[in-house]
Amino acid sequence: MGVPEGYRPMLDWALDLPGQLRVGYKAARAAGLKPGRFANVVVCGMGGSGISGSIARSLLWDRARQPILSCRDYDLPAAAGKDTLLVAISYSGETEETLSAVSQARQRGCRIVAITSGGRLAAIARNAGWPSVGVPGGLPPRAALGYLLGACLGVLEGCGIARGLGRDTTAAARLLERERPTLSRVARSLARALLGRLPFVYSTARSLDAVAERWRCQLNENAKLVCHTSELPELDHNEIVGLGGPEFVAKDTELVVLAERDTHSRTLARVRETLFIARGSYHKAHLLTPAGRTRLERMLWLVLLGDLASIELARLEGVDPKTIVRIDELKRRLAQLK
Ligand code: F6R
């Protein structure tokens, strides 16, 4: 079986995460943003763009004084108003849900900052005089995570939502560069373990919820697989009972548990006990703990591992990690309905 055409470029883009992070962060800090007094932050974006907002939110869940909400739909939450910093992220600049939310944000008088590689979002921001962070174009949006996340962190810092994000970004980029060989090795062995199985990805700390979400989306789009995600300790109050049902999935369910230094010691005990009690309801469990001193380093270590594993899995399955035929078809069909 030959190597799928999109394998090499997707791998190269994934491995460029540290370089992209630096470029995205720098672009945002050069956008002339000013700190403000905001009641909340709303990050609008879908799919491969929206995930960068979720990662920023997970990173800052116990650090930002204002709530950070993510909007993944046409309509804005009621909390969005004049005191809102609204960060609109769309790599193509053409995503209809994001453009709809942006138009509502304009009517409500939110302070809007756009992050995009072009398209209508760039044009709207330019005409309205909103600050806009331009990132390099031409990639599948999910392969541009570093640009979009680096930019999002730069915007949040520039607008006064959190401090120290530049230092965090630099440290994370350095760590990822050093860890690339290890991550590539672990990703290849994880991909072999996931081949032919149904992946369940569990997060064990709120900083890891968006990381698990990224794993799910990358397994969906790159490896063309369904993937389930859930959170500890919450799943110990419901899913633990359902795990293994229906019976035909149990033997083929592969658990990936993401843990890190911020994981509560009782939650770690819960992981051990849950895996013991539910033994027989899954094929195998893999407990993954990242390297890194800071939270962002550890989060992105796991993000890159998931990205690489999904691309390696696509290769083992003989599918092209770059193509997303159904999303393309859906966007075409919806455009015709207008
Ligand atoms: C494609 C991808 C998709 C897009 C989504 C939104 O690689 O990951 O999930 O990100 O369809 O499009 P953009 O990102 O252009 O707003």
C-alpha cells in the first residue's frame, strides 16, 4: 500500500506547530491592540478555527478574571454586548456561522478583533476598521492551529485578558521543537494501537478538555473515524455505568486518558479505580502524561501527539489525512441553497 498523497504535507504542517505559534503570536502583538475593561470574552469560530479559542479558554479557565465563552453557532449568547471582547476566528474567512455571529456582534456594539487568512471576514474587518490579525493562507484550517492559537493568545494578551502568554508561547514552541522525535515515536505506536478500534479520549483536568476535543476532531478529519470524548471526574457519575455497551463495541474500544500535573490527585485515583471497575468493557487503556513545565507546554505536547497519531493512523488505514470530501460537499450544497 502506497503512502497517501496528503500524508507528508499534513505531517510537515503538524510538526511546524512551534514555528506557527511564534508567527501567529507575533502577528497579533503587531496588530496595535489596546487593553480594555471587558465583562466577558466571546470567541467565535467553527471546526479547525474554533478549536484555538477552546484551547485558549481551557488554558485560562482558572486564570482569566472574565469568563471566556465560545460561540460555535450562528447566534451569539445573550451575554455578548458592549462590554464584550469578541474574537472572530475563521481561517478561510468564509465560514457562515462565524460571519453571522460577527454581524450580530457588530449590531450589539461588541469590540471585535478578527483572526483570518483572508476572505469575507478580512474584508469586513478592513471596511469596519476593526483590528485584524492576518495569518499565512493556503493550508487546511486544522493544519494552521499554531497560527490561529498563537494569534488568539496574542489577542487575549494585547487586550489585557491575561498576562505572560508571550512567555508561555515561546516556552511551548521550544519544548515542542525538542520533543518532536519523542512525540513522533509515541504517535506511531499509538496509531498502531488505535488501528481498527473505536477511540475514546478522556480528559482529567479542565485544561485538557479542549485537548481531548482536538484529538476527536483530528481523528474525525484526518483518520476518518468516529471518536468519543468525555471528562473525569464527571464521567464517574454516569458514563462509567454505560461503558462497554452495546456489547459489540466493548472489545474494540481503545481508551486514551489524558492526564497532567494539574489533574487532581483524587481524579488520578478515580482513573485507576474506573479502569479497574470497568475492566472487560474496553480493549486497552493508554494513560498519557505530557512533558513540560508550564500548562501550555503540557497541553500542546498532548495536542501535537494527537495530531501526529491521527496522521499516522490515516497512513496505516490507507486514507488521505488531507481530504475532507464530506465537509467540502456540504459547504457546496449549502452554498447552492442560498
Ligand atoms: C478543515 C477544518 C474545518 C474548518 C471549518 C471552518 O481543515 O478543519 O473544520 O476549520 O469548516 O472553516 P474555517 O476554519 O475556514 O472558518
